[in-house]
Amino acid sequence: MTTLEEIEKAVTKLTPEQIAKFRAWFEEFQERAFDEQIERDVEAGKLDRLAEEALRAHREGRSREL
């Protein structure tokens, strides 16, 4: 049995309250992982081109306030 299969089996045995706690934990886990990936991408310069395009569009008046 793989780790994923073990996790799936364990989750099916949780009470509704435990599932709610697990869901909250997992959402926070995913958010942290996403933030860490964005930070790595920024540090690696992967977002530089997009930022430059957005700034150029703003300078050219092609943006609007939210």
C-alpha cells in the first residue's frame, strides 16, 4: 500500500469534526506551499517579464483601478 493509499484510507475513518480540522490544515498547507513557490519564482526572475508588461501597460494607460 502506498502512502497516498494509506492517507486516503485514514481520511475515510475520520469523524466530520476531524475532517473539518484536516480540511482547514490542508488549506493552510496548500497556501503556504503556493506562497513558497511564488517566492522561489520571484527570486529566480520568472515573474520579471510579467511585471514589466504590467508596468508598461499601466504607464500606457491600459490599466484601471479596482
